Amino acid sequence: MQFLLVDDEPLALARLVRFLGDNKAYTLHQATSAKEALEVLENNPIDVLITDIRMNGLSGIALAYEVRARNPKIPIIFQSAHPDHALEAFDIGAVDYLLKPFEKAQLERSIERALPQDLRILSKNRDTFYLNRPEEIYYVQADLSEVILRTSQGFSYYAKKISQMEELLEPYGFVRVHRSYLINLELIEKFYSCDQSRLKFYFKGIEEYVESSKEGAKLFRQRFKG
């Protein structure tokens, strides 16, 4: 999970990094201004924004409006020494408003509220049902009016269209690389270029691969600047 931490006070920024840096599941991006934050956002798939409000140049509120315009789904946590911006912050749809100095436990509770709800997907293969967590799914394949889920337990079916699955699983690190495939970024082991500028994705623990479309490969490269 990728965090964007924004504060023009070096000590405050360092404190955020110290609070979050021991979690190996987090990738931390830092910015000391709204302008710098927008550059980071342009080049990285940010999952959570944590920003100060009163900063030199654009304020954290102005940054939040710009972020909302670009990606309305990114959760925003404000941190400030001043309580007078809380109403405006929540009007934007902030997850939380932390007053400095706050404790690590307060920040962790805010992050818990920002994270996607614990999701289970009930799929079926003949008479057997599976209750799948998103992190257990390697990829999703379109199959007429439903989808096929590939997990370590094999293949099972779920009665949703792949466009619905794309919206459902986007917060969990899935990306569309083909009109018929969503892949779990966390379970990719390696990928290679193949003919017509497409990509082949291989996964940890299974032998088969997913091949992107030409357009899917282009969007994937643009997203990660690879």
C-alpha cells in the first residue's frame, strides 16, 4: 500500500515516517509542498494521502480538491495544529482530521478507517463453494455474464461481470490488462514483453500466465513508467 505524506515542516514529516516506517506493507512517498505532492501523485499509484493543511504555496485543502478531481477514491487524512479547518476538511470527504501533536495509535486508527472494508467473495465450482479474500486471487477472467477466479484452490465462478469486478477489486491492487482479465499486482512474480508490445504476467505459486492486450500493456507501462 502506497502512502503520500505531505508536510512542509521537516520534523513533522519525519514523525509521520517514523510512525509508519516499521510496517513493511507500506511504501512511503514524501512531499514538502502541495506542488511536489501532485508530482508524486502523477507518477505513483497512491492509496492514501496524509497531508498538513497550512503550508507554503497551495494549502492542504487546495491539494485535497486537486486530488479529488484527479482520483475521487483516494482516502484523505488531514493533520494540522489548527482545528479551524475541520469543517472544510470533512466537506471534502476526509477520512479523519488529526490535531498535532497526535499519537501513533491515533494515526493507525485513522488509517484503519481509510482502508477498504474486509471483503469476501463467495464463488462456486460445481457443488463446492469458496469464500475468497481478494489477496488470495491471482487473476479474474471474464466468462460471458460471470467471471472465473483463479486462486491456489483452483478455478471457481462468481456471478458478476468483469467491469463490476474491476470496480470492486481496484482498492485491493487489481488492474485491468485486457478486456477479459484483471490481475493481482501483489501476486505477480515476473512479466515479460511479447509480440505486438503486449506483456505476459507470471504469478507466484502457479504455472499459467495472463497475456495482456496491446492497449492493456500500454496502460500498465504508463501507470508504472516501466
